[in-house]
Amino acid sequence: MTNADKNNKTTRRDRLRLLLNGINLHFQNITSLTIGGVVHQIADITAKITADIASSDTAEKGHAAWLQQVEEERVSHAIVDPLVSGLKQFVRLQFGNTEAVQATLADFGMDPTKKAVVPPATKVAAAAKAKATRASKATKAAPAAAAPESPTPATPPATK
């Protein structure tokens, strides 16, 4: 049995219950014990152990209730999140997504979406990286779209 197995809450409560059982069976005629130089009444010891077991039981029940509430919350989120997403899309389609309707969107707790602004330095770095990649792989830039060849009318050869 590992140390972790010996010290979890369930086994601790079980050990305390066995300890109480042993006290009740074997210490019936003893009224007090001296532990660490301090005299303790058997009734006080059993009361404190019983209270500790009760508080551990209460904490476990509270923890189980909390876990149940968390699970219910997750289920609720799973149901509501797609609805909220669809509602936000509907609001943006209904009222628009521009600065002009910012007040209306704010009523729904939304802001107009903003287009990401890429700084010029980032664009230059990306272009240089793409050029270096093409050079290292010996590839060329994407070919320009070729104009469709139009058939030219055949001119008869000149005769003498």
C-alpha cells in the first residue's frame, strides 16, 4: 500500500472509525489518557474524532454536490452556446456589422468586428520570408494567368 493510499480522505475516515471502535471495545474502564504530557478525557477524544469524521463526510457530500452542479453547468453551456452563437450571427445579419450600428450592437453586448491591421514591417518580413523560401526550394512565384490565345485569321500566303 503506498503512502498516498494510506492518507486519502476515505481511508482516513475508515481508520478513525476503527479507532473509535477500538476505544469503545477496549477502553471502557479508562476515563482519561495522557498524550504528549496533556491529560485528555476519553469522552473528549471520541467526541473530537466523531466530529472530524462528520466534517469529512459533510465535505465529501458538498464536494459531490459541487461536482454535480459543475456537470449541470457544462451541459447547460453545451446547449446554450450554439444558440448564442447563432443569435449573434442573426443580430449581425439583421442590423449590420459597421460602426454606424455600434449603439445597436452594444445593446446586445457586441462590438462591430474589426479587420486585423497588419503592420507594414510584418508584411515586408513575410514577403522576404516567402522570397527566401522560393529561392531555397528553387521555385518561382505563382505564374500569372495567361491570356487565352485568340485565333488569328489565317492570311493566305502572298503569291507572285
